[in-house]
Amino acid sequence: MHANKPEENMSDTTTPHWTQRLRARWGLESVFQVLMVLLVFSLTGMSVVVVKEPFFQLIGLTQETSTWVKWTVYILAIFPIYQVLLLVYALLLGQFSFFWAYEKKTLGRLARLFSRKS
């Protein structure tokens, strides 16, 4: 009996590359599109980090401002800024339709979260 080469069997048992898993999960057409989506998320995150401190200074928050005030302002102000930046970068990098659907889904989940009756 001829034994199969290990390389032949490996292709049947290996998991897909992480980019292929993201492509399938997000319903994207190519690995390039996966990389562009990840780039949009990265640029948006980095931009929020850069914008946060000047924004806090602009509205008068300092080191002495309590943490709960900073977190409240962060959630109420920076979160919407993040959403807008996400769409701007998505538009610039040709991924607007993906992120528009992503935004609608995210905002829909938030709306349901706050509309639940206790």
C-alpha cells in the first residue's frame, strides 16, 4: 500500500487562513477587501486617539477632571466622532457600502439596547 504524502493530507485538515475566515464572515469578495476594511478600522482607531486629547482640552477637561466625567464625555462625544471617521475613511478607501451596512447594524443594536423595557 502506498502511503499518502503528509502534504496531501494537510490541505484537507487545515483551517482557512485568517483572511479567508474574515472574508467569509464579513461577506467580502476578496482578501484585498478584507485588508482594506482592516485598514479603515486601524486608521479610524488611530485618528480617535489623536483627536481625543485636543478635543478634551478644547472643552476644558484636564488631568484633574474626574474619570467618570472623562468617560461620559468620551462615550457621548468621541463615539459619534469615531462613527463619522469610520465612514469618511471607508469612503476614501472604497469600502463605504460595507461600512454603511456595518453602521446601520451597530446603531440598530444600540437602539434595541436602549429601547428594552425593564
